[in-house]
Amino acid sequence: MDVDSQAPDPALFLEDLTRADGLWFEDCGLIILAEKTIFRVSRDYLAAHSPIFKDMLALPAPREVDMMLGCPSVALPDSAADITVFLKALMFPDFFEPHPAPTSYAILTAVLRMSHKYEVSTLRKRALVHLSSQFPTQLHDYESLASQKDPPWIAQLEDEDGPGFYSLTALARSLSIEWILPIAFYRVCAFSTEEGILTSDHTLSDKVNIVTACRTLEGAVVTNMLDFLWPSPVDGCDTPSQCSVSKFAVRRHMESCRNRPSSRAPIMPLDFWKTSEWDTLQVCTDCLQSMKANHEVAKQEHWDSIPEMFELPSWSELEKLKAEALN
């Protein structure tokens, strides 16, 4: 555990430090230093919620130089911003509420980092539920997102057109939150250009997988996804010529939508055909039912292949990891 339990430099004058707003309790007996910010909190409360703090604070009583304002003190290597979020989430129930309560990306990721590092399981599970809600492991859950309003933190990522998802995938890698990675990488493809991917902080292996996936997704996968629009014969169709003309016209339109400038991210296969576009087809009931069934099969086959595109375990394995983390 990367925790520096050495006391602050005694030569560091108190006037150079800032007391954390809302996290300085005069009746508490532990002072935490993070960067140039000091926090005064209850050592017993921290020890009760974090086994890391419990072990750290169980060390022999500090020497005189370990004291600050008459209290034991501990210096942490974390940023003041992360410690502020962590302590507020731990102490104030309404600061970081369970899903679907709104939160920000900065708060969510800080809670994830700190709760993982200091082993605060309740906060970590709460943060993971927030995160998992937007990166599902089931196709029907992914499709249901289209009818829901994005929570503030995911809207912040999408507003960044790519870089926000880069930081999220890096965080998920570092904290072993693997079950969100297939759709997180999928969204990197949806919100990124190849130049953006190649200049990102992803590992070389991830860059290769993402760029390769982008080309596959907008090429062969979209082609397969649109196969239901080919004017093939359908049993029970009484107007084959009319239905074929309509299928071909819509297919031609959809193919034209694939053209894009290099500066624009590709349209993802699962987002390519929208529910409203069924209304553009002038086909018989039998053809429509057959097309919808074929489209569902194509979507599920594509969904099942997503983890492999990014060299990740299968959905079934990822779901086991998710269940273990959340339960």
C-alpha cells in the first residue's frame, strides 16, 4: 500500500497550509496532510471504515515530531482534491448517493480511486454501481440506455469527444474493473478519431486493438448488420417486387450514411439503425417480421464479439467478475 505514514516536515509552517473547508472538526483528534491541505477528522471513524487506516493508526503512538496542533498527524501521497472527495463521501451521506442519484465524473473517479486504495468496500461498491449502469454486460441493458437521460458524469465524458473515455479506460485497467471495458472501448471508438486514439495515453496494445476495432466496426460489422435490408425472398410475402424496391432504397440510403470525413468518428453498428427507421420501410408484414428477426440475430452476434475485439475475456467471464465485485 502506497501510504506515507511519516509525519509532515516539522519545519513546514502552519501558515503555509490550508484547512479543508468542511473537513476540520475541532473535537476530532487526527490531522491528515495532503499536498498543502490539512484535514482534522476522527481517527476512530476512519479506522472503523477502512482497514488500511485501521492498520496505519494502530502503529505505536507517534513521536513528538509527528504531532500537529497537539494531534497525531499523517501525511498522505494523494492529491488534496481526492482526499477531500473521499472524506466527504465517507462522512456525508448526501455527498455521494447511490445510483441513480446524480454525481460528477470528478467525484465518481476520485471515490473509485480512494475507496479502492483504502479498501472502503461500501463506497467502492456504490461507485461501481454508478459506473456499471452506463457500461452494461447485456445487450438489452445497453439498448435501454437510448431511452434514458444520461447522468451528468457520462454526459461530461461525451462532451469531451474522446479524451474523457481515455481516462476512464485507463482507470478501469488500473483498478481491474474489466467488465466495463468492452463498452468503454466501444465508446472510445464512437467518440474518437484515429489521430486521437494514436496520440492518447493508452498502451500500445490497446491502441492497436482500438484502431483495428474502429475499422472493423465501420466496415465488415456494419455490412453484416445491414444484411437484413437485402431484397431476399421471404416466405409469405405477397408483394415481393414492392418489398424488394423498398429494401434496396433504404439499404442504399444507409450505405450513404457510412461516408464520413476522417475528422469524424465512425457510427457504431449498434447505433447505426435506429428504431424510428423501421417506419421508412414500405414492406409487407411478413417481410418486416423477418427483417426484424434477422436484425436481432445480427445485433446479438455482434454484441457477443465485442470483448474479443479488445482482447478481453468473454461476457460470461466478465459478468462473474462484476457479480463478485458488486455482491
